[in-house]
Amino acid sequence: MVNRLIISNILHRPIRTIISVLAVAIEVSMVMLVVGLCHGLVDESAKRIEGVGADILVQPPGASFLMGLSQAPMPVKLGDRLLEVPHVLAVAPVLFVVNSVEGLNVIYGIDMSSFDRVSGGFVYHAGGPFQTPSDILVDDVYAKANHTKVGDNLKLLNHDFHVAGIVEHGKGARIFIPRTTAEDLLGVQDRASIFYVKCTDPAYGNDTAEAIRKLLHNYSVLPIKEYMALMTSNNLPFLNSFINVMIGIAVGIGFLVIFLSMYTTITERTREIGILKSLGASKGYVMTIILREAGLLAVVGILVGYLGSLIIRKASLMVYPTLSIELSPEWALYAALLAIGGNLLGAFYPALRAAQLDPVDALAYE
């Protein structure tokens, strides 16, 4: 009987029901997509660094583990000293060039020979390596997103480049240029932003890192496993703050819409509630009806939110292939709990108000 009454109430006001469901769906989708985008970008960036194939990362003193925040503070000659450390097989100096046009991209200025020794070489989908200082390599994801082909001309950083090759994604950056060209763009000479160090055996990673720390005092020396552990949202306070703010906004939207919906519903059903109470309905019975109705709206909204998140994710990746959005089951559960909690909290006061209505006043209400 109660279930039939709840469903009848929901279907009797379809517009309000649809708005309430959409509010919950927006709340769920915002939580899942914002968290998924933030975690996806961090994880994808970390995987590309790991994909270079190095065992150790060497950066200047005080450098952030977020690549691209420091550009060219180390002399390239440090690479020769690193090669003298026991168990070091290869060293690749890389110069970062930050391109902020049409998004934020970190371009790698590389020496092809040393980078190939560390990474094992590029897998070419088309074209081949650099032939001239103005040649550029892009990965397949960038090429797809920007409809780029071998032979095309790209204008980046007020410089005209010729696309020499399209490579498999996953080796640090999405765009590669000769290191000498990067130096010219930045106005520096024989400088590097980072050294990728490959050991003769990955098992020597920690010992080799310790030896490098003794050689280069105060420099940032991170084994790749330690770097991967650092690249989480928990170690990025600004990212955590952004996620928390967005979740707060999403929960606020769901709470306010459900509160207004339930409050208006109580006002419109004052006479109906009076009839129920005159027939012997207890306060708990009336509150149960209101809260269960809010719960049902929340469940439907959660399912719509899940579906909407999948659709938005697919559409976003079609338009922006370089994005990475991770929709994890863990955050799907968190989003559902937040939606249900916010809805029940938003419905609590209207339900309490309905339960406290005097039957005589309610029956006389017009």
C-alpha cells in the first residue's frame, strides 16, 4: 500500500519528478566526471613518464615532481657524470618546453640517440625520426585529436615545424623536437630539465639512486617506483581542494533541489496528509512516506547519473581524444552514497514538518 502511494505521488507530478531526478543525476555525474578527469590526467601523465623506460629521474634541487614546472636549470654535462655511476646503462637529457597555446602541453626536447637508448626507441605509425632541426614528432593520440599527418606543417611557439613522424603514445610527452631546437626556443645552451637514467638491471634502481644522491648533493633523485607513488591526488593538495569544492557544489545542488521539491510537495499535500493522520497514520508513518519517496528519486537519479557519465565520457573522448577520464567503481559508490545522503537530509525537514501537522488544520487547509 505504501509503495503504491509513493509511486502514485511521484507519477502525479511528472515535471517535478523529472527535475528532482535530473538534479540527482547532475550531482552524481559531476562527482564522477570531475574526480575521473582529475585522476585520469594525473594517472595518464604518470604512466607516460613510466613509459619512457627509465629507472631513475634526476631533477635539479627543489624541483617539483610535476613535470614541466622547471624548464632548463641543469647543465647537460651532468649526464657524463651520471654515466660513470655503477650500474648506469644510459642517460637521456630532456629539455622541457611548455606550450600554453590551445591547452597546456609539455614538449620534450630530446637527443634522439640517447633517448632511444633509454626508451628502447619509438614505434613509428608513419614517417621516421628527425632529419632537420625543424622536424617534429607527435604521438598517435595528438595526431588523431588534431588531424595531423606526416608532412604537415605545425606552428608552435612562433616556430614552423615539419611533422617527420607519428609515434606510438606513452613515452613521456605527446610532442618531441630536437633538443638543440628547444634550446634555441628557450634561449639557453647545453641545458636540461631532467635526466632519465636507465640501469643495467631495474633491481639496481634504489642502490643507483642512492649513489647519484651522494654524487649530486641536494638534487632530486627519484626511482621511478617512488615517482609513481607520488603521482596521486593525495600528494597534490590543490587537486584535492578542487575535487572537494566540486563535490561540495554537486551535493549542494542535489540537496537544495530535493529540499525544495519535498517542501513544495508537503505544502500541496497538506490536505492529503491530514486525511492520512485522521485515519490513524502515525508521525513515523508520514515521515516514512516522504523519506522513501526521496530515496526512490535518489535511486532513479543515481542510475540516470551513471548512464549520463558514460555518455558524456564517450562524447568527450570523441571530441578531445587527449583527455583521460577514469570512471572508477569506488567513486561511483561514493557518488551514490553522497546523493542518497544529501537527498534524505534535504527531505528530512519537510518530512518532519508533515509529521507534525495537526489533522484538523490539515483537513481545513485549502
